[in-house]
Amino acid sequence: MVTRGASHSTVVDGSLQARELPFGSNSVQHGTAVFEGIRMYATPTGPALFRLDEHLQRLLDSAALLGIPHAYDLASLRGHVRDAAAASGLDNAYVRPVLHTREPRLGVNLRDFHFTLGTEIWALPPDDTAPPAVRVTVSPWCRPSRLTFPVRAKATGTYVVSALARTRASADGFDDAIQLDPNSGRVAEATIANVFLVREGRLVTPWLEDSVLAGITRDTVLTLARDLGIETAEVPVEPGELPAADEMFLTGTASGLVPVAAVESHTYAAARPVTDALSRAYREAVLGGDPSRSSWLTPVPHP
Ligand code: PMP
């Protein structure tokens, strides 16, 4: 888990700079920034970033959806993030590029600001093994509506909503919360992860028509499942379908596949054959143990 990270470093525009972000920065004052979370894994051939280009393309898409002005393209972002990862000297880490504004100026017109890339890197312990199963509740706090926010954008400000749901879930004795789409009332996602169900051997995840981030781990798991011959479906999911499932798990870059032990008062069976098979395939892919997935790994040169 990311929160177990022991150290961190900040790189701005490829060179180490002061960590301090001006308190008056619009990104601090109003949450006006877009970001990514990328995993660097120790592989047999050295450290590598998992699905780097897909993450950076989503960063560019997030900026475009919000109208954030900046001077980057995919190649320059790739260079900055690889340099930052290499400069850290780490091989197992969580890498967070943030397109933010450093100017201490007031206002909410994003076109008035200059946005620049900063990358924060958290070291992860070498024994970063598969995460334990979690207990989840269904949150009273819905995801932001697609009528109020472009839900495909990964923007810092919207994480207040995740924080509300997670804080409330924790106070109620749960590890995480499932959040609903406010317009349809259907299952959207967890606070920082996508949701998967297994029912009679079929893998189901909420479709992107609801208020769901197009998770890169979600896409990875769907691809791995299809290649393993598991039937997949991206469909509307009603909250009542959660306890009716045989297995449930969450997906996100930070933790990979996280099994769900219980939703509200319903406990899932301890045997999770589909979750286990997909977790194994996922770990093989990210750790460089599956040569057919090498295109998903970008090597990081050590300085
Ligand atoms: N939904 C939300 C709200 C998230 O913050 C994340 C984490 N980025 C995800 C889903 C999972 O996305 P990914 O697999 O790309 O990390």
C-alpha cells in the first residue's frame, strides 16, 4: 500500500527543486490540478514503470477535459517522469506526476494560470506483497455527477469526495466505501479504486456510462481475464448485486487487486478462485514475469 511508503522526493520539471508549493497557489486553494498514480516495480531486468504511456495519456486527457493550459505532449511527459523515477534511485515505488500551478494568484479561470509538472515519488518496501482482503460499506456520498464534472478526468479537487466517503466508512468500522452514481443510483466505484464482481464464473464491472474513472488496472484486469478465457461484462451494476456475487475485488494502481472480504453485513466465501487467478496474472505482468506483457513495462535507467 502507498501509505506504507518510507521516503519521498520531489522533482519539478525534471530537476530537483524546492519542495515548497506557495500556499496561495491556485492548486492548493481550489484543488485545480490533474494527476496520475503510476507504479514502479523491481523486475528481473531492473526497475520499470507499469503502463506509463496509458497513465500519461490519461493525464493529458484530464488536462484537456478541464481546459488546463500547459506545454507538454506525451513524449515530454514520458521524459520527465522517467528522469524523476531514475533520479530517485528507487526500484519499488509509487510515482505521482501532478500538473499544477505554482502561482500565488486568485481566480478560477484556469486559462489565467501556467501549469507545470511536478512528480512526487514514495518508496515502497521490498516485501510489497498482495494486499489483505478489505471490508466495505456502501457510502451515502455518491461520486461526482457527470452533469457537474467530467468524470473521466483525474483531478485533485474531486478527491474531497473520496475523502468524505472513506472517512465516514472508517468511522463506521469499514476499510473502504462503494460509491454510487448520483444519477442512476447504480454502483460506480470505490473511493480510489474500481469495482469487480464475479458471478457464476463471469467477471462483471460497472460500465463507463456511470460515474466511473476509466481505471488502467481495470483495463489490465479485463485484458488478462479475456486472455485467461474468463467471460467479462462491462454493464450497469445495481447495489443489490454486490452481496449476490460469489467474489468481489477492487482494482487500482496503488494496490493492484484487493479482495473484498465483506460488503456491509454480507461475508463472501473465503475461496476466491477467479480473484486469485487474476491476482497471479496481474503480479506476473507487473513484476516482469510474463514476457507476453513486456510492452506494458517501461524500463527506468538507474543514474
Ligand atoms: N477510481 C478512482 C476514483 C481512483 O482514484 C483510482 C485510482 N487512480 C481508480 C479508480 C483506479 O484507477 P487506476 O487503476 O488507473 O489506478
